[in-house]
Amino acid sequence: MQEIRVEEIIDGIRNRSTDVLEYIYKSYYHQINVFINKNDGSDEDAKDIYQDAILVIYQKIQKDKLTLNCSFNTYLYSVCRLLWLKQLEKRKLRKSFLEESVKFLELDDDLLTLYDTNERFKLYQEHFSKLSYNCQKILELFLAQIQLKEIARILGFKSDQYVKKRKHQCKEKLIASIKSDPRFNEIIK
């Protein structure tokens, strides 16, 4: 497999290039898998952390101009390592010594903030998808700043007061569902 320069990898991620993402996976996933398996994780954990890392890197690229002073491999490994440490901490398995096979960078908290935001959004999406169709539509339309009268018309409700009442009920149901999830307390820390 031909080596791709760091700038090409960053551009490929920015542009969601399937070829570049496939190259990254084939070139670097194995070492992430080995690292996570050596440090109290499983193959499934490695897949999740790898996907989360790629998403966080993509968001970092979109937000800032990412310039690396190291190989992409080192950067990806460092992001995965940081995310895995966060997972171990959540699971109360944080070790003082990790088995390292590759050098890594100390990264800023900006990446953890992106990761935490993604975790919150995944939890929200999961519980939002469990709401009834009408609740989902009411909340979606309300978040899109559609007037209550218009929401009533779109959904065939009799009044905007009924929409207001249903929006409140749906929102409360969503909040209660999220707060009852055991992951909620881990995520908000």
C-alpha cells in the first residue's frame, strides 16, 4: 500500500474520502486494537474508540486548521489513547501504567470536549428515537423555530395551546428517559 502524506490524510478526512479512510483503517487500526486489548479492552472497544477518534479528528479538522508536527499514526494513536483512558476512568479501571507500544503525544482537552459532546449527542439521539412519531415531530419543528400555530397546522392539531402542552410533555418525557439511563451520570461528569 502506497504511503499517503499527512496533508493528504487530513484533506481526505476533511472531504470524507472513502479511499483515505480505508487507507487509515488498513494502516493504523491494528495497533489501536492491540493497545486497547492489552489495556483491559476488547475488539469491540477498539472498534468503538477508533470510530470515535476518527469522528473527533474530523470535527477538529472542520473546526480548526489542523497542522501536525508528527506522523498521522502518532496523532491517531494519541487520540485513541486519550479516549481509551477516558473510558477506563468511566469504568473505574484506570491504571497508573498502560502498556504502550508506540510513542504518543500529550493532547489538549479540546479533543475530550469534542468526544464528550459526541457522547451526549449519541445518548440524546438514542432516547429521542424512542419517542413517539408525534413527539419527535413536535420537538423537531419547535427546534427549527416553527411557530406553534404552524406546527398545529402541519400535524393536524386543533390549537397551538395543545401543541404547547404536548411539546412540554414530550420534552419532559425525553429528559426523564435520558436521566434514567445509567450512562447519563457518567457523561455529565
